[in-house]
Amino acid sequence: MAMEFGKELVRHDTTIPGLELWDIPVHGDSRGWFKENWQQEKMVSAGLPDFHPVQNNISFNEKAGTTRGIHAEPWDKFISLASGSVFGAWVDLRQGETFGTIFTAELDPSTAIYVPRGVGNSYQTLVQHTSYSYLVNEHWSAEAQYTFLNVADTTVAIAWPIPLADAELSAKDLQHPFLDVLTPLPHE
């Protein structure tokens, strides 16, 4: 997946209510590229919820095939990449008729995704040296109520580009419960 320069700031709805895929303008030349990763006035005017981010996190992933998730945290996220590309997978873990619905997309620095609380987030790196950045609207806390779904759940059956048997992942993510035993989260 090659990053596309010259995109307009555009929102795309997904199969999960509130989960929004965004095209982000990236400007490049022989020196590299530049983007406004978060520009509140422009993004809110374009329709992104004004979710008041308070913390920025970056996850650096050395190897292609690194797979993380599926985690639903009690806050909203705006995710974009500083380098590399990922296959992202999101699962609605909130109460309602879309419980268990998945959405997948490839992300690079010219795309981003807004993830509302209660939607499980996961990704698999497609290239080495991928930097995954996300803004959140609550500070991280070990005491927060998190919901986890097993990355190998056969009900949601995410079609990971790199088979999980060949992926770099934590044993912890493979020990999380399957969808059929999860209690749906309240829909906020």
C-alpha cells in the first residue's frame, strides 16, 4: 500500500456506528512528507467529534506481522500512523444490534480512524518499523474497565493478512475470551 499525497480531509462512514475512517492530507516532496495529525478546527468542521484529547500515545513496531488487540478501552481514540502501514480491525463490543460487527481497513500516514469507546481496536503491521499513534480523551489507568476479545476469535473471523501462526503477538492477546462469552458494553 503506497501512501497517497494530496488527499482532502474527508470522513468515510463504516459498518460500525460512530467508527469513522478519515483521509488525511499529506504533503510531500524529495525531503519526505508533512501532515497535520490533529487540527481541531479543521477536523471538527469536517465532522470529527470534538472528543477533547488529553494524551498522545505511540506504539513502535519493529517487525512486519506484529499483531495487537483486540482491546476496547473506556475512552475514544483517534488513530493515525507516523510511519509504515497496518491492517486494522475493529469490532463493535457495545450493546445493540451491531454487537460483533467488524470493520477492517489498511491504514498508512494518509489515513486515520476515529474509534468510539466500546469498539474493540486491533491491528497488524504490514511492514517493518511501523509507528502507530493515537490520541485519547482520558488518561491511561491500570484501574480502568477494559474489555478484551481474543485476536483469533472464530466468530468475528478477522482475515489477518499475515496468518496468526506466523505473526508476532503476545500470549496475553491469545488468552482473551471469545465473543460468545463477552458481556456487551453499554452504548454511550
